[in-house]
Amino acid sequence: MPTFAHFHQKDTMTEISFAQKLRLELLWWLLTALLVVLIMAPIYLYTEGYPFWRINIIYIVTFITVVRHLFLLPTTFLATIQWLKVALIFLSIPAIFMLVQEMNRFQVFLDYNEPEKLVGLMPIDTLRAMVKYVRSEIILFGVGSVISLVVLPFRMIRSVWRYRNTGKP
């Protein structure tokens, strides 16, 4: 029967090699690109003149990437690069302000423009569905990316402290 000490032993078999980290990083970026394509496909296929392409993609990529680093930091290249973690602590602050400003710009656009200006001319049922989809999707990934960026500095501080004191990311 396993004892308490058994569960707290250092397991050297779980150490991830450089090649594995490289494959995982590539896999995550491919998964992120696939999700961006899947999420943005309805907007691309059914709208014309959509004005928020860039920020929408930034929200999705930021959300997926930052959440991945929050939960899976030891499996990334960032795990042992201390100066980059410290840089991310300080870079997350202006990034938060930029993303909130863009969210505000989107909301102001919705408040002062007709739905057709957002998604183009289409039948009323399709128009309502597309506006609801675009609004929900931008709010989900926009708010998610802002919240994850608020948490990121605390995770980086914890990781730097832990790496400095124990040698583990």
C-alpha cells in the first residue's frame, strides 16, 4: 500500500526532454491555429466587411496561449527561462490595457452602428444569428484573455520564486 511519502517522492521519469517540449509546443500552435480557423470560419463565410479580424484573432490566440502557460508551464520552453518570465510579468500590464481598450472599441461600435455594419447585409434571421455569434465569441475570448492575463503575472512570480528556491518550474 502506498504511503504518504510515496506520493511526495521526486519522480525523475516525468522529466520532459527538449525534443518533447518542441513537439508539444508545435502541437499547441497547430491546435491554436486550427481553433482560430474553426472559430473564425462562420464569420469569414457569412459576413462581408467584418472590421474586427485582427483583434478577434488576437483574443483567441492570447486566451489559448496564456491559459496553456498558466496550467502547463512546466511543459513549455518558458519553464526555465527566468528573464522571459520576468518580462512577461511587466508586459502583461500594457497587454491587459490594450485588450480592454479593444473590447471597449467593439462595444462602442455595437452601440453606435447598425448590425449590418458589423456583419454585412443578409436575411434578418441570419443577421441576428451572426451578430449573436460574433458578439458572444468576442466577449468570451476577450474577457477570457483579459482575465488570464491578469492571473499570468502571479503565476510567473510563483514560478520564478519556485525555480529560484527549489530548481523546479
